[in-house]
Amino acid sequence: MSKSGRITIRELARLAGVDKSIVSKVVNGVSAGQVSAVKQARIESLIQEHHYVPQNAARSLARRCNHQLAFLLTGPTQNSFANSAFSQILSGFAQQCRNLGYQCQVLSIESAELSAFLQPENLYRLGIDGCVLAGTNSELCPENLTAIRMPFLLLGWEYLRDVLPVISRDSSREYREMLDYGYSLGHRHIMYDSISPISQARFQKLAVHYPGVSVESCPADSQLDEFALAARQASAYAARPAGERPTLLWGSDHFCCSFATHLRQFGFSCPGDISIVSYSESWSAACYNPPLTTYSLDFRQWGSTAVEVILQIINGGLDLAASIELANHHIPRSIWQHRQSVCRLS
Amino acid sequence: MSKSGRITIRELARLAGVDKSIVSKVVNGVSAGQVSAVKQARIESLIQEHHYVPQNAARSLARRCNHQLAFLLTGPTQNSFANSAFSQILSGFAQQCRNLGYQCQVLSIESAELSAFLQPENLYRLGIDGCVLAGTNSELCPENLTAIRMPFLLLGWEYLRDVLPVISRDSSREYREMLDYGYSLGHRHIMYDSISPISQARFQKLAVHYPGVSVESCPADSQLDEFALAARQASAYAARPAGERPTLLWGSDHFCCSFATHLRQFGFSCPGDISIVSYSESWSAACYNPPLTTYSLDFRQWGSTAVEVILQIINGGLDLAASIELANHHIPRSIWQHRQSVCRLS
DNA sequence: GTGAAAGCGCTAACAC
DNA sequence: GTGTTAGCGCTTTCAC
């Protein structure tokens, strides 16, 4: 019995009257044809009897790999898991880790702290084989990430797709899908909640191809969170002359719900006055009053895919170029959930 | 340089011209008065220069502790993080782990699988120093948990408070608070979303002290999730004669939102026809239409407290009795958020 | 103050 | 098939 109170492989070997290495083989399932059936059976029953399980630390040390992955979440606050998109991604990630025999570590990092955190020291300290980074798009410096010689994967940060391993939707494709949808229902004045200049530009650029369509985004304000931003936009909406108001909003579930709730206080209703489509599916969107139409990724799936990809990178010993290539083979697609927050304009 | 590509303490010692044990002292900050200032400085600069960080696995092996905690989440599906209460608890848990120099592992376990999972083998395999279990109250067998000789803590499972280390609200106290509130606003017919017989009984028992008050709970149905249950209750509500409908609902944010949304389809509104109080605060409740009044724990705080308590149990080497005692010193209290889903009955 | 040495529990190469 | 052996990288006595 070891000092930690758990039985060790050495003890087990002694009890079975064999060498540690034999036990090791049995434990690791590489005993086929290497260990006599008799001993195999004896060892196995001993393992059962003593509830033997190898000690992680010793194993990691000897194997030089930890069988642990980290899920890094970043955002303006330490509280990004309040965003159900991310907790769903984590959910899929953790589950797939377990399926594939890996352990899942979780860290939540404020955006302000992120670049300081992304140093080799900090990542090494975790004792992980690789990591996945998700979150509301904090600024990221590609050089810092590649300097860390550790397999990693980004969930989001689409614009870094060519220089880092990124799994992200194809936003141009999806913006188009969205514009097609709104256009076909007669909407010509669309509001989009993004505060990212890159997304805004991309969206504007596509909108040009839709005759008569005008698109507007939210004026950014780093002081305000999404809810406050939505509240402000709702006031602004109410203050505008009747003909100049957007008839369709595209936003996150946070933004959409907050916007609609505030709008109602000004006497406007959804979908009567404005149609709403959320690009993030959640129970909150589905149960909102009215239930929100969404066009969203499957977040759990996204997390689950992330595990598969990072493991391929790790186990394949892929270099940066190959990792990027691999990640780009996994572009997730959004799907529609039609509910009651959208109406056709006559 | 070790095979893993990272510099080792041995290398560092060689470069500094000292023994490993000296470097170890410096790394671990126990060098005060034990190491000469000169060597101390030399070693420290070497550490910086080479980005040295000790390897987790080797350290854990030698120290016989892992500096890792696990957050176990259980619920009817693998998807319990969709419930923002739990993702918030995790958020606080992960953050506090980081603050206190521990790493946080996450596992999500289906209720059906839970008792099979809670075996010593499975917990040992994680290489953790202790674990915290949260989730929608799956059945738990106290004997199984105590059989695992590992520090653990339950978040919820109030009825096990006397036999296991549990951090949970004092529901009797909070039910009373809730009944006082509803009663004072003139509500006499209250619906409570719980499907747990224990909670129902406790609630009923308290309600007796409020003259004229009748309380009803949801008929349980293990096939249905909370949303479906709420939908069913909404239909049932609508089908009842006018005078017999509850005027106040107390439920989770999931249940309340779903209920209200479905009710609206029958032409009923909140708070006009029914007042709603959620016992779980979330942005979804705050942004619902109408915004929901809540009386809820601070979930992040709960998770953060859990870390502190489990670490006291671990570091203090507390036995079961002492752990229970300690946990019971930390009874979290709910707080009110008054919003627009409640009205006074004339 | 410093360093030698033993050991944590396991893996894996290799010789038998 | 089986056992010997040499680590993995770090901590921690204990003698000097």
C-alpha cells in the first residue's frame, strides 16, 4: 500500500507473484499474447478486488503526456459562462473529452488579462496536452500563440483563420443566408448587433448586393455590456420617426431579448413592429415571449468537434500549417429554428 | 533540456552550478535564509531566462497531492450546463480555484449514470484532491459517497445535510420568506414548480400557517423536462375555471419563462393573470418579457464558497463529521430582485 | 548553506 | 511470456 493510501502496481505485482511490468501491461490492455492467460486472470481479479487504478501523476510523468485538455474562456468579465453559447460549447467539450478518455480543465480569463496569460509559463503550468480558446472576441496576437509550443485551437476569431488553427463559422456565407431570408420577407432596413468593425464591414459589403436594403450596426461602447447596449438601442429606436426604424433585428440572444423587452416599454412589440432573429440558440431564446426565431450553430457540437480536432493535432504531431489546414476542414454551419419573432412585410 | 522540450530543474541546477534541491527551494519560495543571496539571484534569473516552470506530474508524484479539484455536474441529460444556475456556479468555482492556485476539472454526468460513476476507481482516476458535486437533485446514496475516501462536497441535496458535507440554502426559511411575500400581496393560491416530494412536503407544511392559502405543485413526470412540464401546466391552467387558477407561480427561471410564454398563447398574461417569482436569477429572467422578479442565491458566490470549503476540508484533513460541521456553517441566502412580474391583488 | 541520495508510482526498452 | 533495468522530474530528508 502506498503512502497515499492507494494500492500500487508494485503491491499488485507482489500479490500476483509477477513483475510490475506484467501488471502494467494488463492495466494498459496491451497484454494480448504477451501475458499468459493464467496470470492475466489472476492480475485482473486482483485489480478488481483492490480497486486498483493507476495514479495519474506517475503515469503522466512516465508517459510524458497528461491526457488533459484545457478549455480557456475569455470575455470582458470573468463571468462569460453566463453566456449560454459558451456554457454549451463547454458542455460538448467536456463530454467529448470524457468519451475520448481525456480530462477537461476549465479556466475563465478576462480579456484584459488574456495576453498576459497566454505566455508559455502559464500554459505549461497547467500540465495539459493542448488547449482550446473560446470567448467573445478579445484581441489576439497570433505571434504570442504560436510562440507557445503547445497544440491549441481557437473557437471563433474567424479572421485569424489563415494564420492560426481556427474553427469558426463562415460568416460571409451566413450573412448572405440571413440577408436572403430577411429580403425575401420584404425587410429592407436591417439592424445588426455586432460591435466588431470586421463583422460590420463584412456585413455591409454583402448588403450592397440587395437592392434597397440598408443595414446598420450598433455604435460601439466599451463601457456597456450587451444588455445595456440593447437598452440604448431600444431607446434610439423609439425616438426615430416611424418610417426610419429598422424592421428586422439580427443579434445574439442576449441582445435580442434585452432589446425586445426594453422596446416593449416604449409600446413597441415583436414581431408587430420589428422582426427579430437571434444568431445564438438557447432556451432563453426559445422560451422568450415571443419565442425567437434563431439561425445558430449547434454549440455543443462545436465543443465536441473541438476536442476531436485538437486531439488529431496532438496525436498526429501536426505542425502549425497542418493544424490550420485541419481546422479549416471543420467549418460548422448554422441551422434555422423558425419561431414567432419574425413576420413578413406586406 | 528534457525530452518533453522543457527545461528541467536538473538542467537549471547545472547551469547555476548548484544542486537541484537548492533550485527546488527557490522555485517553491522556501529559500528564505536557506539559500545564499547570490545563488538565489542567479537561480531566479535563470528561471526567468529559460521560462522554467516545474512539471505538474512530477510535482504531484513527489508531493502526493495534485492541486486539482473536480466540479461534477449531474442532471437528467449530459447537458446540464444549459441551466445557467449551474454554469454560474461553475464560473465562481473555476475562478476561485484559480485564485487559490488550484486547477479545475469539469465533468458532466447523467443522473442515470451517476451512482455507477461515484465509485472510488472513477474518482481516483481523475487525479484530484477533492471534488464538488452539483446538479439537479439526482438520487444519492450517502454510503457510496463516504466509501470514497476523498474530500467531497455537495451543492444542494439539502436533506442530506446531516450525513454528508452539504452547502445548501435553508429551504424552510426561504419558503417562509416566499410565502410571507406572496401572502402580503394578497395571493392565496400559489403554484410551486417542484417535482421533488421532499420539497413539496416541506412547502405544504409551511403553507398551513397561512390562513386561506392553498399551495399546489406539479404532477411529476420523468418523461418531461422542465419546459415541457411548464407547457403542460400552462394548458392545465388555462383549462381551469376562472376562480380556481393560481395567482402566483414560484419556479425556476426555465419553468417560469416557459410557463409564461405558453400561457400567453392561451391569452393569459403576466402579471395580469398570474404573478411570477423565479428562484433562480439569470439574465434570461432579467430580460424576459416581462422581466421576472427573482428570489435567488448568488450562484457564482456559491461556487466560490464551495472551493474555500473543500480546500479547508482537504488541507485541514477534516474527517466526515468535521466536514459536515464546517459545510453547515456556510448556508447561502437568497436575495430579492424586484422586477415586473408580480402584482398586488386587490 | 549545500548537496547526496532516496523515493514518489508508473512505463517501456530490452534481454532472457 | 517474463523480469530486469533505467528512467520520467521533482521533493524531501539528512548529513556535512
